[in-house]
Amino acid sequence: MLCRMGCDGYAVRLGLREYRDVEQLQKLLVAKRLEGSLPDTLILAEHPPVITMGRGGGAENLLLPEKELKRRGIEVLTCSRGGNITYHGPGQLVLYPILDLANHVKDVHWYLRSLEQVIINILGYFGIRAERNTGHTGVWVHRRKIASIGIAVNRWVTYHGLALNVSLDLTPFGYVVPCGLKQFGVTSMTAVLERGPQMEQVVKEAIFQMGEQFELDLREVTLEALTDLCQKAR
């Protein structure tokens, strides 16, 4: 399926959405991408406070009982992405690329490095010099992690993705050992710059950099329009 107006894919801004709702949306989009009725699609969202554990586990890196976390308004969930434990909250931009790597490069390591480059480029645009950390997936600033990556792949179609700390409260990261890495701290764009950019600016740059990195002309559409396209593709 080709996009209208000659674009290569879609970008959808969800704003603040429950983690499970976005997970369900991803399942639908992956199914449509696999059958070829939907092009590459980028979902952008923020989540209410939630701690997620991936296929790499992470229960051993949970530093507070779930009952206490619930009392503090933080949900604890397991999910199908790769990686260990992490925290999501308002002020963190999460990108969920639904890409068919058969149309790019069929190499998961290439894909991970490409996602890291997207983050490095976004941060560079805002004047933050970021880098990789050999042996650890993600992006760092001054040995503090500013972006985490945890993906899943189904027959070369990607889902889950990356989380960039823009302006969120970093306190809840202290309730876990983020990604199981005790030797590193976490940071955010606001912490680095003292006064970080608005989320709207970061979202706009993220769509641009994803398009540049994966050579996609991404057309922004609403969730309603995307849902309608999925229904028509049945």
C-alpha cells in the first residue's frame, strides 16, 4: 500500500496514552504491515507512570514492592520487547517504529545502531552531544543514560522501540535498576540543558530524524485516520 500524496509512511502523535493501549495498537499495525496493507508507520507517545519489564526479565531489579509502587501511582507490567526493566512517565518521548526491515536492511544490529543514531541526531539538533556506550544498547550523555531501546521483531517487522528522556521526573528511576545497569545513572534533556525544549519541538525533530535515517517521507495522520485505513484494509 502506498501513502497518498507520494509519502512512504505515516507518523502518528498519540500524546499521553496508557502503555497497554499502545501495545494493542502496535499488534494491529504489525499485522497490517505483515500483510502489506499498511506502510511503515511511526507511533509517538508519552505514558502515565509505568515500570515495564522485557524479555530480559528485571524483577530482580525492582527495588520497591509492587504494592508500594501502586500506592505511588506507578503500574508494573511485563511486555514483549527485548531488554530489561525501565521506567516510563510523562515527559518521556517513546517512539514505536513499525518498519519492515525487508525494505531497509535485514539486520537487527543495524536497526539498533540506526535507532541510536536517530537519538544522537535529535539531541545534537538541540545542542546536546550524546554517544554510544560500547557493549550497551542505548544513548548516553556524560555516562548517564538519556535514551533506552527495547525492540521486538516479527518476520522482520519491528515494534516496541526507544524512549528519550525529555523533561520527565527522574525520581522513579531510583525505584529500579534501569536496564539492570547499576554502574550508570540516568539523565534527561532538561537536566542537561537546565531548561530543555518543549515536547512539541522534540516530537517534530524525532519525526524528521526517523525519516532521514530510514529514508522515509513520513506523513502525519491522526489515530482516527490510521484506524480507518486499517479497517479499510481488511
